Amino acid sequence: MHHRYVIIGGGIAAAAAARGIRAHDREGSVLLVSRENHLPYRRGPLAREAWQGGFDLERLSIQPPEFYTENRIEVRLRREIVEIDADHHVLWDERGDSLGFDHAVLATGSRPRRLRAVGSERSGVRYFRDLEDFLDLEHRMGHLQHVTIVGGGGVALELTTALRTIGREVTLVLPDEYPLRRVLPRELGETLLETLRRLDVEIVTGDTLVEIEEAGDVLHARTASGNSLDTQLVIVDQGTEPQLELGEAAGLETDDGVVVDELGRASKPGLWAAGDVAEFPYLALGQLMRVEGEDHSEHHGFAVGANMAGASTPYAHLPWRALAFGGLQLVAVGELDAQLDHQLAWLDPEREGVVYYLRDDVVRGVLMLNVADRLEWARALIREARPMSSADRAALLVPQA
């Protein structure tokens, strides 16, 4: 069997690639192959909104089922592509079925980093990435009173808040001094810690779990510093890593992701990559980057799909990421790295503020705390990319909406 377009993956980038293809080619055959049990859906709300009043898969769905039938997009769920012959444009799934293609896009996304601890494979140690993880936690929830969350990423913070909202006790074990250590300046990180403490979250900093034993319904855990704790469930959020195995086996150039050009083309003809798995030219910053998040996956997936169908339009979007917990909303755009020169401007101390990330006096990234309406202003500041004098930088401390 041969298809003009094959989309490998079942997330936001995959669904967006299908729309991008159909925006420029109404006739070419399209096949979407996904390991998931469900049509593409949004994972973001799983850690927050889904706990606030019942689970609704239809609300999470990116497009209704009729989108795929009306646009003649064939979908194969619970199937996994395991091998690609890049030279002959053939791929195989786990059943040994082969598929020919003209263009194939890898939208395989990322996966959670595993906890390196003795006993980390026990049934009471879970990760929270997809719908199956949510359904597993929902099933366990009636018997849970205490949960330990390991890691200081966005999922950990949102899930901690959600679990406290429904009355569960939570111990948060942070490997660093504060959450999002690689991104946030210390002052803002401490604000996040204080927000968690107001939610009555037990916080352990500068530590992680190294051993986990299971005794009935209780997990006995030991930390690197020698402390012990008892809990009913451990959820791990130590960040993610791109799923590169398929691209590597196909002989594609990889680095932090599958390396693509500004159109989304990988290093071999007919192969493309989009979303979390792709390392792309971030045109506004002038460097290769891999970006995770729904906004990037949506726009990059659509752009790559359109380019597969002949659009030839460089991807120039400045994607944003958002995190909301405990009454705080963080919205970020551009390059965010705590090792960059940065300035924190409070508009309302510990409630509203902006962090500017600079390299050689040029703003490379902006993080907004409870001032999400300044997103387009922040994008314009990054695109301007001009070196700023000391006076210019001082003026930034009072940003204008």
C-alpha cells in the first residue's frame, strides 16, 4: 500500500500536520498512524481542568471524528511505526505491514524522563503524560489520600495544585532549591515555593528518591539525603526527552531533536519532523532549538504539513508556553535559561511581573507572571533584537502593555 503522505504520531503536531496538508492538497492520500487508543487530543488540561468537574474526552479532542472522514484522512490507532527505509520510502509497523510513501513526517513527540531509583519500576510509581496515565490515576483516586510527586516541572506543579484542590495530601520532592530551576531566577522561584506552601504542600528541596519498597498499599521511599517517607503513590515529573529512535534508525541527523530546516525538512528527502521531536531554526533567535508545548506543536505541525504539500513557507512563529497553578499564571516566549543575564521587574510584588532574558544586551526571552495580555508586546521585543544600553534596560523595568 502506498500513500502520498504519512503522519507518524497522534498528538497535536500530527493533527495539525493533517490540517496543513489538506489546506494545500485536497486529493493526495493521507495516513495518520498513532500508538494512542484515541484520536489526537490535548494533554495539557489533564493535569488541571479534568479534575474540576468530570472527565470529557470530547472536550479534549483536537478535531471531531468527522474531520478525518470528511477530509479523507485514514487513521490507524494502536499501531506503531518501528522502522523506516529512508532511501526507498518504505516504513513498517509493529505487525510487519509495510507502507510506501512520498512524504512522511515524524510527529512522535517526547516522553517522560525515568526516575533512577531502586524499585522505580514498581506499580506504585507512575508518570503523567497521556490520557492513559490520567485514567489510571482517576481509577486509583478513590483509595488515595497521600501522593508524592518527584520533580519540579510544570506538570508537577499543576498536578500538585489539582490534587490539593480535591483534598489529597501531597509531598513534593524537588531535586533543586525551587521549581523550574533551569528557567526561573531565584526570586521568582521562591515566590512559587511560597505559593505551594500556602496550599499546605509538604516540600522537600535539594533531594530525590533513590529507593522505593512496596508493602501492600504503602510505598516506603528513601531519599538521597537519607530521609524516609511513606506514601500511597509516587508520580514522577523530571521533564521529557524527544523520541528520537525512529529518526536515528532512519539515518536522519539528530541532536537535541530531529534536525530540520525552516520548512520542516529532515536530512533525507521525503522525511520531515514537527512538534516536540523537531529541532528547528528559531528564526527570530537565529539558532537551532527544540521547543515543547501546545502552541508550538499546533503552528509547527500545520506549517510542516502545508510545506509537505508544497506551501514552501518558512516557520517564523514565536511559540508561547503557559503554566497555571495556585492562582499564578506564567506565560513565556523565546529563549528562557536561568544562566542568561536576566532582570525581574515586579509590577505588583509577587503577583504581577516580567522576567527579561538577555544575551549581549539583546532580549532573547520574556516570561510574564499574571500579565499574559503582554504576549504580543513581548514577541515584538524579541523580534526587534536590538542591543540595549543601560538606559534602555532600565526602561524595560516598567513595561507597557
